[in-house]
Amino acid sequence: MGKVTMDVGNLNHIPADKRAAATSYESIVSLYTESDEKHKLIPKGKKVGDVHIPSDTRYTVTYEE
């Protein structure tokens, strides 16, 4: 069938028999930008430079299906 690559925020979302091959990494913090401000995408109470998406641990695995 081909290669499958999964990138998930919860190790339990990877099939149990593939978890041993998974690696983890820390995602990058996403901040609100001037573009977000220009397009009115910043919620009330937030400003340019505030955290939009905090960093978190992610898990990735690639396997043949």
C-alpha cells in the first residue's frame, strides 16, 4: 500500500504496534503576528507577540502499510 507518516499530539493516537518506533519532538511556539492583526485574527485581550499556539510534545512515526 505504501508509507504512512503520522504526526500526533498524543502517543495513544499511534497504533500500539507502531509506538516503539515513534520519536518525539517539541513543537515551536506560534505567536500572533502583524498579519494576524491586519486580518483581524487576534482575539480580544491578545496582541501581536502574544502566544497563539503554545509549544507541546509531538510524536511522529513512519511505517509501511
